[in-house]
Amino acid sequence: MKKITILFLLIFSSAITYSQNFEFDFLPSSLNEEVLENENYIKPHFLGNVIANKIKLLELAYKWEDPPTATRLNSMIRIEKQPIYFAMSKITAAKYYKKKINKNTLTKEEAIKQISEILDIAIMIRYQDTKEFENYIRSLNGDRIIEVFTKNVKLSYF
């Protein structure tokens, strides 16, 4: 009986941590693509220009170039909120969705819709408190990242 109780508690506690929900504010102003007008080059994406533009918005939000200093001769690329940025890099890589489309687990239109929604969330949460969320997604694989963004992230519309 003692073993069954311990097993039950272990399963229950892992279920609670596994399905942790995160709530962020909906900020449509962060999705404004006017800043892309000044960009000379936007790397094409096999899912189309809409996704390529969103990936560029994500890069502009999370990455910047730190200019050289007196003690450092070269400029450095800085990335803020690295777990979120690198999670997006995992799932925006062409091979991730190409593999899913080739296996017929996802159509191209479904892939575009899914990645578009996930990129929107990642861009909107850039200036919000995400420490707990970053710790949670730090070591997840691509499928789990998508699941967290689609099922565990809730946006509050105010």
C-alpha cells in the first residue's frame, strides 16, 4: 500500500510540473512590421515571406550588436532571453518543419499557421517577465516546445 501511495504521489507531482501554464499579455504593437522597411536583407524561409518577416522581427527583438569598446576591439552579438530565442531557432530551422511535412504529419498550411502563432507569442513576450518560462523551456526539444507554446501559454487580452 505504501508503494502504491508513493507511486501515485510521484505521478501526480510530475503531472503538475509537466503541464505548467504561463500567462502573458497580448501586445499587438510588438508585431508591427514597419521596422522591416529599413532592413536590406531578410533571409527567405521555405514556408514563405510571412514567416521570414516574423523570424526577422524575432531577431530584431532579441539580438543586437554590442559595439567595440576600449578593451574589446570587435563588436559582439548579444542575445537577450536566450532560452526563448534558441527554442525559436530550433523550430524555425527549415529541417524541422520539412521533416514533419515530408512525413505527412503536418501540411504546409498547418505548419505556416502553427509557426506563425508561435513566433507571434515569442515576439510579444520579449519585454515581459519570462524567467520562470525560460527555465521551463530551457532543455525542451522541438515537439515539446511547440506543445508548450500552443497549449501552455495563454495570452491575456485587456
